[in-house]
Amino acid sequence: MNTNILIVGVGGQGTLLASVLLGKLALDSGYDVKLSEVHGMSQRGGSVVTHVKISDDKVGSPLIEEGEADIILAFEKLEAYRWLPYLKPDGALFVNTQQILPMPVILGQAKNPENMDQFLEDHAGTIKAFDATQVAVDAGSSKAVNVVLLGAASRRLPFSTDAWLKVIEGSVKEKFVDMNKFAFMKGQLMGSPQ
């Protein structure tokens, strides 16, 4: 297996925990894993990108080049749009339909791209776009968006549901374990083929 996963969002959305859970799961399953994070003023809502490479063999560079991502997990629609060129033609894009307007748009100095939804539909191999924030809220906390998106993408990865739930148990505070497991399972339902 050689799988490249790009996790994109803005600061404070939980992209780091998502990459940690994924990396730990892959390591526990006997794969070589490399993670690389790029922060753009992440604490102020700037872009945050994590490259995750998983392989049966030794992973060289941790960075994913354009057109090499098998999966993109986008915590926000504009980030999905920005990073879509990194997705393989047959890759899968999982998008939280929430939109967080960047400061230049809020100040009226720039505009969001028009027809983002159509562009994503036209250029992603497979796309699963849904309100992951609402799914997370329904599971117990808006902060569980990361686990919801991992759940949605989980069926495209070679790890059992039990293995995912075990890594969640070992990685989040005890009082949040049940809520995160529930969020993962709800995300898994959202990611199922229709």
C-alpha cells in the first residue's frame, strides 16, 4: 500500500489531531508513515495543511506533490478548492461544506471564487461533500469535525473500524472518548457509497 493523504483546513479545526490519529493507526498497523505540517498563522484562522504518507515500504519525502494525493480531507470548502490540484484524477475528496471566510473577503478586499461547488464536482475523482460540522454537533461537539471526516474517509483505507476506535480510545481524553467514537461512526455513515 502507498497512500497519500492531504488534510487541509484552518487553524483551530483539529487538523493536527486528525493527522496524529491517522499516523498512529498506520504505525500500529505496521506501515511506515511520514507527516509534515505547514501552518499559515494557524492560531488566527490561517491555512493549515498536513501531508500524510503511508506505505508498506520506507517513505522518503513526507511532502505530497501536485496530482499525488489519493485522499484530501478538507475541513472547509475554500481549502478544498485551494488544494484540489494535489488530488489524483481518481482520488477522493471529503469536504466539510462549512465556509470560513478569510479576512480579505470579510473586509471586502477580495471575493471567494464563484461556483466552488461545481468546480469541486467537475475536478474531483470522487467527492463526498456534507455538513461535517452539523454531524459533529449532533454527535456531541463541533470540535469532533476531524473525527467525522476521518470516519467518512475510513472505508477508503485498509484499517478496520475496531482499529480506528481503538486508536481514538488511546488518543483523546477519557471524557471525550465515547463522543469521538460516536462522531467517527456517524462520519463513516456519511462516507458510505449511496
